[in-house]
Amino acid sequence: MSDEHITDDGASDKLEAVRALDLVSKLFHQVNRVVPADQQLLTIPPEMAVRDAIALLQEHRFSQLPVVAGERVLGVFSYRSFAHKAARLNASDITKQKSAPGDLPVEDFVETFEFASVHDEMPKVFESMENDNGILIGSHDKLIGILTPMDFLRYLYELASPFVMLSEIELTLRELIRLAVSQEELEACAILSLENLYGAEKVPKTLESMTFDNYRMIISHGESWPKFQGLLGSNRTLVSGKLRELCELRNDVFHFKREIKAADRETIREYRQWLLFHARKTEARRGGM
Amino acid sequence: MNSKTIQNRGESVLLPHQLDLIDRFFNPEAAQGLLVRWAVGLGRLHTASHIIARQLVLKPDARILVLVPAALQSQIQFVLDQRGIDSLIVDRFRFREMQEAAETVQAPFGTGRAFLMSTEFASRDDIRASLGTVQWTLIVVDEAHRVGGGKREGVVRDLVEGSPDVRLLLLTIPGIGRIPHFGIQQWAETELRRQEVMDSAGRPIFGARTSVLLPLEYRLSEHEQLLRREILNAVRLAQSEGGTAHTLAHIFERALRSSPSAVEAALRRLRNRLAHFDTGTFQLDEGAELSEIATISAKGTTAAFERLGVCIETLNSVDVDSKRRAFEGLLTEKLDKASMPPAMCVFTEFRATLHYLQAVLDELGIESRAIHGAMPEREQTQAIHEFRGRGGVLIATNVVWSSGAELGAVDSLVLYDVPRSEIAQRQLLGRFNRLSQDRVFAVHALVDTTSVPLVSQEAVGALATILQEDAL
């Protein structure tokens, strides 16, 4: 029989092990992870005219461009490096060069940047970020990438935003449940939906002691549904399906089960919007803000 | 390594057709390129891993490139690992590490190992240039039918041009039209369907499969048809302001055919993207074809947001779902015959529909398992393992074929969404058609008889042809 598919548990464990080894470099948040995955390095030669280099900066919405001759990095051309050096030019310099500043080669306006390794820890590059507004990745003869403060911001936002949005979602859901049922009713709903799962004696009684999936089971239970119907939408199956997906995502994020991708963040953001809409609607009905 | 020796690793044995392929590849008279068209489940990748291993024995400093869909990379690495082949999955982060460790940034690909990467990644300008700086010994292209045309085909063509002695092994399934030859003149081709596979004693391994295709027709209510028109009008309004006109409508029509959940997810995504002026590509599911990816290029207007918002509200207030009703009817019928459906797999193209169907089954009190592409792989494997052991209902998205899951013991397959392409249909059906599978296999396809043109009916027609071919 072919083994191109997974056929037993032992095999799947080995598969996980192989994968884990391959992921070692991905587990730590080193500089390599912060440089955007889709970054395609754009460099310019030293003889390029400033006018053309600035046009490139504008076209790509970049702040700086590495200046490279052959394999060798000479420095970085940026709005800042240009402003610093152009400000020092006086009329006689310009007359002597017989060129407008835009016609001069970029090599006259480069500044030096520090280099970092892909394996460096994040704090190691903070100083360069602050002083130079960026850092080059690799070395003078091997330019691999460029890292800017905006890359850092995006990376940290992407890392943190699922946690923040999911906590908003979970807390909102709790509040909506509280608005829909009294404590007594909640306990009765919990027994209806969760008794099979926990046994009669161990059914959790407070929202804080319940899991997100418990919320889903309580809300979507046929007998409890009429109490929640107005709060999250009137189609039980649609609401239940959404809570199922949210629960999966929540567990993947909070239990670090897998890498959270851009599409996941987008989905979480959409669910956050869904709950925000219903929270606002409920607030308006109750005469709130 | 001697390919005449059957490799017995408990569950893995090289079958005669696999041994023949290895011998054929290493025959001194062999053509430079070999196109392997084998039906799903006949061990294309398994055999390719033996070829790679042998290549590395014959030429320890070989450079081997394996172009493979991203979803399959880890699994292929596992297969290569079993052969003792040193391999590396190359993505952007790995590539940077390789660049830093190499003598020059342009040529970080060493010898004596296999490099695995997706064709999409290999097509990026800098990666393509880097791949072109070295001489490759062997290039294996899995799912070669996905590489034809455009940048992807250009990558392989460039590599072949740059490495005149390279051997090319293309893997695909039968019944797929033209596969590019990437500039190679000497070609050989081998095609194998499951009925032609013999064991070492020369006996057919597969019996003729008994498959039954049972279209499950449903008709949308007036209300559903009206809502569908309203949604498409709202999308057209939005797309005229912020998207690629043709593609957005196309994407939504697919979602509309699937479930209210798929449509709602699509509407919410579109509304959020337009509201946040979030430009860039727009797609609804991980398995989207290139033609199913739109571009959001402008912020939407208040009118468009409002229309989309009204559609979402209306969708949530409608409790008639004719397609769901037809599906429930099927389940009831099956449940009448047994306390639980013995082993039923329900296929959908949308993750939102998968969760919707799970909720439907919850309401009916039927336990179900689910697998989709965003689940951790360990959980996917566990769900399949439990399903194989206990039966019941498994709801699955496209991942069911891309993950290589074996589902030979399934009695009935419900195509809640009929796969839209013939390739997808063949790959999906192949998962239910492994070695030793000789039971009657019922395929229920949900067909909307309201829509004009009858897209799903056409797809069902193609499905019938494939099942008929397999039964011959």
C-alpha cells in the first residue's frame, strides 16, 4: 500500500516530529520573523540620479533604499540622508557641480546603516531603529533584507491583535449572555446543555468557570435558544456555526496550536465586528450610548 | 538501493508498477523527462521518494528540487525522511537563513539533499533568480497540472534551460489535458488507472468499483431566489466601486450555491475590507483558484455598505434553506435504516459551510467530526483516525484531498458542494477509492435545479463520467 497518505497514529507522530524540527527556527521571535515574508529587496546602484531614486521611494512607498555596487553595500539612500547632505550644499557647491541636486548621484548622499543577523534577538536592533530608522540584514557583502520600525509595528500588531480581539469577543459574549438570562436561568440552561458533558454534579454555574464552547452549547441549545435569539441574530444555525468557528480559532490562538495567518486575523476581525454590532444594538435597545 | 527488492516496512511495499517506474527512470536509455499520470492512491509520491533516494545514492552531490503544493510539503518531507533523504522545506524565512549561511546570497542551494518548495514561492523573482544560479540534477514537480501557463511554467522552463543535464519527473493524474514539457525534447509518459494495477503475482489489485451517483435535487423558494438577487445586486454595487467586477460576482455565486453561512462570511469580509479601505486580494477560501481571487482597489461608498449590511441582516432573518432541507431529508432516510450513518463523508468547498453543517447535525442530534485546512494537522489526523474507527459523519473541505487522507472505508459521500473542476473531482473521488476498497460507494450530489445556467448539473455530469471510467 502506498504511504503517500497518513495511515496510522505512529506515522502521524513521526510526521509531527519532523515538522517540529523544521519549525525550530520559527519558534523564536528573532529578527528573521520580523522582516516581512513578502519583502523583495530593492537596491539601487551608486550612480543612480537622486531624482530617480526619490521617484523609486515614492513609487514603492519606501523610506530608504540600500545602495549596492556589485555585491558590496555602500550604504543607504533615504529622504533623511538626502536632506542632511543637501542642506549642507551651498550655492558655490552647486555651481561647481553644474548640476541640480536631483541630478547628482545617490552615492553623494548615502549614510551608513548597522547590520543585523537573521538570528539576532529583537532588542538588539532597537538602538539602530531609533538612531537610523532602520537596519540592514546580512553583511556588507551579503545583503539579505532591510528592517524598519514600521515592520516592527506591523509584526507586533499581528502577533498581539488576535489575543486582544478574542478577549473582546469573549468578554462581550459573556455580557450578552448576562443580559439575556438571570443567574438562575443560566444555571438551568447550563444543566440542559452541559449535563451530558460534565455530569449533573459538575456542571459549571458561572460564566467565568465555563469555556467558550460551553457558551456555544448553551446559546445554541434548542430549549435555551429563545432566550438568546434577539441578541445575536434570529437564525440559530447561523449563530451556532459562527460560535463554533470562533471557538476553534480561540483555542488555536490561546493554546498556541498553530501559526495564526492573515486570513485568521481577518476572520477574527469579522467576528469582532459581528459582536460589536450586536452589542451596540443591544445597548441602543436598552437606552444606552 | 536495488529497486528489485520489495521494501517491506510493515505498511509500505513497493508494488510492481512502482518498481517498474523506478527502473524505467534509471534506465540508461530513458528520456530526460518522464510524465507520470497515475490515478490518486497509486503511490506517485511514494515512488518518487524512492527515485530521489536512489538518485542521491548514485550521485551523492546531486541537487534535487521538489516543487509541491504548500499544503503537502510537510507530508512529503515525512515520506523523504522515511527513505533517509536529507530534505529542507524552503520558505522565505528558511531562505534567508540559507543565504546568511552560504558564501553568496544568490546561490544558497547546497548539494546532497532535496529542497522542497511551493511553485508559488519558486515563482517569486528573487527565488527564481537564485534557483537559476545552480545546476539541478533532478526536478520533481508534483501536481504538474497546476504548473501549466504563466510564471509557474516559466520557472521550470528556466531551470531546465539552465541545467541541460537535469532529469524532470512530472507527477499528475490521468484524464488531465495538456501538461507542459518545459522545453524538454525527449519525453516519456506513463499512465495508469486503478483497474490496471497488478500485484506481484499478476492479479488485479482493484476489482471494478461499484459506485452509484445519486443526484439530490432541490429548488430554491421564491424568497431565497429574491434574496439571492438582492445579494448579487449589492455585490455589483460594491464591486463597481471597489473591486474587480467579474471576479467578485463569480466568487459570490459560488458562496451563494453553498450555504447561508458561506454567503454571510463573504458579505462580512467584503464589507469590512471596503470599510477599512483594505486593498489587495480578496478570496473566500484557502483552495481558491487564481480566477477566484478578486482585487479590492478602492474604498466603498456608504450606499454599498448599507446594501451589504441589509443583505446580512436579511440573511440572518430567513430560516428557509432548501438545500439544507434536502440534505436533512437524506440524513433522515439514512437514519431510518440505521441508528447512525455507517460512514458518511460530507464535502463542502467553504469552511463557513462546514461549521454551518456541524450546527445542522448538532440540531439533529447527530455527532460529527470535521476537518478543514486551518485545523492543526494533528487534529486533522485524529479526526480522520476516529472517523475510520467509529464511522459516523465526517464533514470536510478541500483539505480532504490535499492532506492525502485515506478514506477507503466510506460508504457514502455527500457532495454538499460539487467540486467545480474535473481535476478537483478526480482528486476528491480518489481519496475514497484506495487499495482494497471494494464496497458499494454512493455519491450523493446536491443539485440546485433553480439556477440558470445549471452549473451544478454540469458538474454532476462530469462526475458521472469519472465514476463510469473507474467502474470499467
